Amino acid sequence: MQSKKKNGRRRKPRRKRQTENSRLGWRLGEFSRMTGVSRITLWRLARDEKLRLAYLGKIPIITDHEARRLGLLPQATANVGSQIS
């Protein structure tokens, strides 16, 4: 049965929760501890415009895309597990 809102429109299906490994970004301190790159180095990269930070309010965030672009995280591989050996 489809659930309906008061105005008669159907609801959009809920988005699936993300797994632990599929984060969209990290705070500088979290990212520093995870990768071993110092926070000072991360700020220097941002200052030199080699690292683009996104801001959530006043909190600087390193996005997953940006971390992979710089090579600080391994590249995601497509079709993992689809090969049968």
C-alpha cells in the first residue's frame, strides 16, 4: 500500500542510510588522525589553494572527493566484487 500525504501526493521513498565507509567528509582533526597528516599541513594546503574546504556553518570540512583528488585516500573502485574468480 502506498502511503499518502494530506494533499494526496505520494511520499518519496526514504533514502538508505549510509554505511560507515561512505562518509561525505571529515573535520580537519578527524581527517588528521585518520591519515597521519598534521592539521597544520592541512591548513597550509588550504591556504595555498591546493585543498578546497567546504564549510558546514563555521566548521571546515574536507570532502571525500577532495581527499581522493589529492591522493590522501585511496580511489574508490567501481564494481568491487563483481568479478568471479
